[in-house]
Amino acid sequence: MPKFTLGVEEEYMVVHPETRELTSHEQKIVEIASKTLDDKVKAEMHQAVVEVGTSICKDVHEVRDEIKKLRKNVAEIASDLGLRIGCSGTHPFSHWSKQLITPNPRYDEIVNEMQEAARSNLIFGLHVHVGMPSKSIAMHIANTMRYFLPHLYALSTNSPFWEGRNTGFKSFRSKVFDKFPRTGIPDYFSSYEDYIRYVNLLVKTNCIDNAKKIWWDLRVHPFFDTIEFRICDVPMRCEETVCLTALFQALVAKIYKLREQNMGFIIYQRALINENKWRASRYGIDGKLIDFGKEEEVRARVLIEEILDFVDDVVDELGCREEVLFARKIMEMGTGADRQLKVYEESGGDLVKVVDYILEQTICDCDC
């Protein structure tokens, strides 16, 4: 079996410790971090966002070590600057219109084209890269993995609030991002060459200048030999990020194993998978998803348990059994969205207390 190496990117919100509003760090966090963390800490389009990325990791244990180190170090740098960092798919009450855009020709171009859709795109996600032996195998696995995206998305839900309102969604982040073109569940492609023909047509007709402007929930990366999973909210806790990373890796390995045995998984239409994505966004792990094989609704928690059974024969070889089974802990304690809503209800609707909870949880399992 291939190694299926891993790389993880998380987006953090930068918060003023007194107002708990999003605030610009004027790129100081990135400048200071570059002295000790190389290029693992980067600016994002909004100045209230910091992105971190691990190096290429051979397994989830290395991912855990790096994510803990990155969260801890960035939190310490922010603290020295009189700031805090937090992990939530959206900030509970800050308004995007008050936030500054990072000066950069690339961001200027995006804002000029996307206008309000770009300026309002103040959201925080998790991206997981899984290394691939070839582009053709990557496309085969990506086609199959589309089915599982809503299930893992439900586990990651961590953005119930938007601009001071309880949205009624467990993840409103995807609703904000849907305003961009070329987002959401990707189509099925018969081969990697078929996908490249699609990309080349978009470039030829001036829709995009490169394939990185295809922002699907899952994509065969245009420059790296990876599949990149982009559907998840950034999880509140480090161990949730590690769990989701392990699940993506295990599902990839399982699909590869089936392929080597000349076995496949049913390919479902994008329109059907989108039904499950909407349900995951609205209800998280407490709703029902559609089992398209049975053609019936099934509790999301039951389907997640079925995924744990599905990957059971590959997790030991990958060394990620404990990390994969942490999904049960998430279902027990609730996702980030569930926990934010609990604080909101218990505090009588105090969103400041929700932000305080997010800030505390972001570094609670980082050995700080």
C-alpha cells in the first residue's frame, strides 16, 4: 500500500482580547513566526486571518505533533502582541465589512472580480492533503471519496453563528463560501485527462488563470501529488483536526485497497451528494443523511459508525486506529457547533462567552 502522506492547513481567527472582535494583526504574527517556523504561517486575504500548514507528514502522529506546535506557537506570538487566536468556521459576531483586506496583487485581483462575495468571505476552514502515487489513481479515489464528504463534514461542523445571529445551521461557513464560483461537491470525471480538458477550457476562455481557482470541496491538487479535502470547518480542538485527518487518510487507503482487489464503490451523482451536504450543514451529526444504496434516510451517527467499520481493516497498517475512533468522542461531546450552541444557551445568548470558549478550546489540548 502507498504511504498516503499527509499535510494539513488550518485557518485561525485573530481576536482582540477585550472586545473579542476580529482584528488585524498587521501581518506581525506572520513576520515573527517566519523566524522560527519557516513558511508554515502565512497571511490570508483578510488581515484578521492566519493560515498555518504542516510539513509533509508520514502519519497522523506527526500531524498531531505539528498542529499542536503550530497552535501553541502562534498563540504565544499572538499573546505577545496583545492578541488571541481561535478556531471556529465563522466568528460568532464580528462583521466582515469592518475587516481589512491584506494588500496583495492576488487578493486585489480576487476582490476586483468577486466583489462583495470576496469581501464577505470571512471564514475559516481545514484543508487536508493526502499524498497520491499517481494522478490517475488520485482521480479514481477522488470520484469515490465525494460520497463520504458530507459525513466527515457533519463531524467538523463548527460555525453556527454569523454576524451576531444564530443561523440555525451547524455550519454556516459553507453557505458563505457558496457565493464563490467553482465551489461545492465536484463532478465525476472519467479520467485525469478528462479533468485536465475541463481545466484547460476554463483557462482558454478566461474563466480562470490556473487550476487553484477551482475551490471545490475536494480536488486533485494541480501542483502537488495530493488529493486536497477542503469541505470541513476548522475544528475547535486539535484532536478533532487529527481525527478528521485520520478519517480522510483511512478512507483513501480503503478505496485504494478495493481498487487493487478489482472492487469498486458505487459512484453517485453530484446532485444526490449535495442533498447530504445540505443536511450536514444544517443539522450536523444530529440529523439524518440519505443512504443512497438503501434509498432511505439514516441517522448521521449510524452512517458515521458504518464508516468506522468500513475502514477497520486499514487503520492498523496506517497506525491511526485511536485517531479514527476519536470520531465516537466527537459524537459523544458534540461537534464544535454543538458546543458553541450549548455555551450560547447556558449563558442566555452571550456571544462574548461563546468567543471565550472558542479561544480556550483552541489551545486546550496543545500542551500549553
